[in-house]
Amino acid sequence: MSPVEPFLVHIRCDTDGYTHAVTEEEFAVGRHDGRFRAVCGHVVLAAPMIEEPGRFDPVCRDVLRASSEPAVPRQERRRLRWRSRR
């Protein structure tokens, strides 16, 4: 069984205009005051959700690329029922 990847929320920062990756845990911690710690370490002041996403933060992108290898989805082969009864 492979390790579970963290769920990420992408939030645009009102101070720098970048869209940052924030983990689900950090989102839960900062949801009341609107400040979230991104995976790059930047404290994100959430822009109004009506704002369109900005450019993705290059530091967040580098952190995410360094922490995970490209995952190739594992395909499970299922035997068809009519074939398995033979």
C-alpha cells in the first residue's frame, strides 16, 4: 500500500498575488482568521474567493516537486466473472 498524499488547497494570497499550496491541516488551523501557512513557508493572507487564481507560487511548486516523485497510477487488472468460472 502506498503512502497517502496530503490533500492540498490552493489559495491566492492577497499580499503577493501568488496562488499557494496549503495542506488540509494548515487550512483547518487558519480558517478562522484567514491566514494559512503554505508548504513553502509563506503565511498566506487569503484573497477574496471571488478573485481569480493568480500564478502558482514557484517556491511551492519546487517544494511539491522535490517531495514527490511522479506517480504513475497503478492499474489493477480484474478478471471478468465469466472467464473466472471456467
